Amino acid sequence: MNILKEQIQKMTDELRQMQKSDGSWRFCFEGGPMTDAFMIILLRSLKYNDEDLIKNLSNRLINLQTDEGTWKLYEDEKEGNLTATVQAYTALLFTGLYKKSHSTLKKAESYIISQGGLANVHFMTKWFLAVNGLYPWPKYFRFPLAYLLQPAGSPVSMYQLSSYARIHFIPMILAMNKRYIHSTPHSINLSHLHVSKPKSIDWLSFSDSHRTEHSLFIETIRSFFSFPSYVQRAGENAAEKYMLQRIESDGTLFSYASATFFMIYALLALGYKENSAQIMQAVSGLKSIIYQDDKIITLENSTSTVWDTALLSYSLQKAGVPYKDSLIMNAASYLLLRQQTKMADWSIHNPASSPGGWGFSNINTNHPDNDDTAAVLRAITQPSATNSLYFEAWNKGSSWLLTMQNRDGGFGAFEKNVNNPIFASIPLENAKDAATDPSTADLTGRVLEFFGNFAGLTKNHPSIHAAVSWLVQHQERNGSWYGRWGVCYIYGTWAAITGLKAAGLSNSHPAIVKAVKWLVSIQNKDGGFGESCRSSEVKTYIPLSFSTPSQTAWALDALLCVLDKKDAVIQRGIKRLMDPFDEKSSVYPTGIGLPKQFYIHYHSYNKIFPLLALSHYRNLR
């Protein structure tokens, strides 16, 4: 027990030293090659030749390349990732530091061709290549921008798309409709990476199981072509206005690097100059979210500062740090200042609610989400008991969060009731993952855990009862739940068990019994837990050959809600969690942005969740 106490104290002391002067914690939100690659291409494309930055980003790309010449998104990804390899390959050519004949790029070239060439890369990367003149735009397809003029209440309104999809699709459509190509001073050519002649159909991804829905979507879009040209121009103006109204103070669009890249080219397509205030500010905003320490330099797709700060504050409180300690109060002060006050896009489907949520990044003022809001509310619950400012913020946040419940009883990420099956069947890759914002087990479970443990709302409350019912109905046959924003079945099952227990379900409830049995069955021989990112791609649990710190902590935290702390499963898990993890285990991405395309290594997670699980274990009698 003394060893455990010392371990928790050591972790607490380390975090105390790492806190920033404004009360936040700043950890890297690390993705794959995409953001660094796109940044290199953008800088060269705009002739913003920041040579030091380009060299540093290219060095990271080189360091990520495998011995076989490919780029992967996670360590156990079979062979490599075609889209990531094309992104990195193209960026390295743009640097001017590497030629096609370089051994590094020759290996990558062979792999790209073996995988079918550029025709098989993800459509978002095709778009980025096309806008730079490296891949042909689809010859006949245009998206009628008159569609954007549909009233918000229309069943086919753009507000039936998820906010994440809208903020990316709108600038993409603007540039694509104009077949815009931004000329670059670099004579880059990727024709050698074509295995077959590019066709418009290469941009689309049809599924036999959704053939009817695909046809319905395409016919719906075609109907907008009948609108006269002045209506189409009005739609174009609406698209431009939509972007400009959602630019954050740092110049980024919705605080996402990916959306900001697309916006820059969309503005260029609309006639903005390279040196216009909007584009220069956007590039400056991208540079401002470059993370740098003594180990890594990378462009984050977004900072995770609010998320990390909220989770770390909560974990430290569970570790025994008093809420009046400056460590907690400084974090609370930082979080209080980032409560959002706008009637933003979330209000389209929830107009009766007042603002009160929190977003993910430090600069986010337009895009609150349910997960961050619940995380912040946990962190400020104790300060709100004695401070009227925090109490008011806590009340506003809790009220807003409760009104964000979907009609099916569950909770999504950003908006309410955005789950139109027509949009889930858009014939583009990842449409089911990105185009809608349905209820998910991880969001529903985590919101339940907050309301049950911190607001006193249990299964007898109508909203909580509905959320419990949703979770029970959506449990997998093997007892697990699928998590959308973390990897993956371990993440979802952790959130569901802790949420259901907080809502008042007993250990003997069939859903809890099945879930615990499943978790116990997947424990690794070393006592830890590990799950592959591939689970999110095949929608089936795929084990890792090694344990990771965050996944081990999630599984243990869930089991500690049900099992006796002396149980052999718990003891083995705690022992593993207290032992050091090797680098491979520690850097494995356990966050998900978009399956097959964007996985996240949260540098904070190995600090947050082991501390939380060890503290919960210690606090049990």
C-alpha cells in the first residue's frame, strides 16, 4: 500500500510541475502524417517558405516511415496505410529536399503502386491533391450549392449533417465546384503513381448494402440542379458566409487544422488573394497550434487543452488533492473562462436551451461538445459548492448538457438528433462515421456517470432512465459496447459500465454481468489490456499483442465499479499498471478521430487514466 501511495504522490507531484501559469495543462494531441504533410504542401503552395518549419515537419515524417517505406497510422496496421503514405510522399517532394529517385521515396512509390495508386486514397486527400493540380477533379460531378439554402428544419438541410462534416464539406464543395487549382512554383507531378486512368467514380464509395440509400441521396441532390443560376450563386454566398462566421480569433476554422486547410483553398477559389488578411491569419493560426517540445514538432489538428485540463483536474482530485489547493483552483479558473456563451450551431436542433457547454481546444468558442462539458463539470463540482461563480457555471453547463439528449435516449458528441440515415449513406468513405452525430455508448456512458455521481440523478429520473435504456439496448452480444472516440470496445465498455453503475444499476443486472465477463475474458497474460485501432475499422474487437497504459486503466476503472479490490483480476491489473510500460505501448494511439484515417496519441492519457484508476483502487475500502 505504501508503494501505491508513493506512486500516486509521484504522479501528482509531476503534474504539479507541468501545470502552466494560466492553470491549464498542455499536452500534445498527436495524429498521423496528415497535418504535417498538408502544412508543408500549403506553405510551398502559398510561397510561405518557412524553411525551418518545413524541415522540422519533414523530419517528423521521415522518422515515422517504416523500414518497408510505408507510413502507418498505428503499429500493428497490416502492411501500411495507402493514404498516409501518399500524404507523406507528396509532402516530402514539396519540401524540395527529396527527389523521386531518393531511396526513401522509391520504397514508398512501390508500395503506393502495389495498392492501386492514387485512385484508392481517401477522398479528402484526393481533394487536397486536386486543388494543388496533382489529381483530376471529377469531370462531371458538381454539388448544387442551392442545397445550402434549405431551411434548417428541412429533412435534407445541411444541418442534418454533423457539424464536423459541415465544416469540412462546405469549403471542399466550394473549391471542387469551381475545379479550382492553385498554381505552385514547384513542378511536382504524381502521374507515375496512377495505376489506371483516373475516373470520376474513383471519388465515390458505394456499398451494396446501402444501394437504395445511395440512390435516394443522389436523387435528392440532383433535384437542386433545377434551381436557376442566381439561386446557385446565393448558395455560394451562403457557403462563404458560413465559413467566415465560424473563424476563431486565431484565424482557424472551428479550431481544426484540417478544416482550415480546406477553407484557405476555398477562399482562394472565391478570389481571395494569397496575402489577404483572412488567409494570412489562417496560416498564422495553423502555426500557432504547432506543438513543440524536446521530442517532437508537429501540427496538431486541434489543441486538446480544455479536455486535458478538465480530466487532469478531476483525476488529481480523486488522487486526494484538495479542491482548495492552487493546483485545482488554477485549473478551475482556466476552465471557467472557457465556458461558451454563443447560440452556435448546436442551437439549430436545441433552440430552447441557453448556452453553457465547453469545447475541446483552448481557442474554441463555436463548437461545444457533450464530452468536454461533462469533463469540465466533474472538475468544477467541488469548487462550485462554495463559490457562486462556479456554481452558476456548473448549473448552466449541467442544464445545457441535459437538453442535448437525443430523442432515442442517448447522447451524441456535438449536436442533438443529427442521425438522418440518408446522410450516413452518402457514397463517400467514412460517411457513416463522420456525416452524422448519433448516440454513442462512450458519450452516453460518460454523461450518465457525471449526472449520477456528481448531480445526483439516477435511473428514476426520466432522462437518466432513457439513457440507461439506450445503453442496455445497444450492448453487443458479447457484453461489450463500441466506443466512437476512443479505442474502442474497451473504451465504450468502460464508459457504459461506469455510467450504468452511477445511474444506480446493481452488480447483478444482466448488462453489468455480461460486460464484466467480457472484460475479464480479454485481460492479457501480463494483467493489462490492449486493443487494436483496427477494431474501429472492422467493428469487431481486435486484441493487441501488448497492453497499453490507458486501455489498462479504462478496463480496471470499469471493473473496480463491480469487483472486490482483492479480486485476482484487479490485483493483476493494478500490478501491471504500476509497472513501467515500454515505448511501443506508451505511444500507441488510443483515441479515434476517423477510423482508417485519423487516430490520436493523446500524450496526456498515460498521465490521466492510470492516476484515476490507481486512485479509485486506493480509495476503495
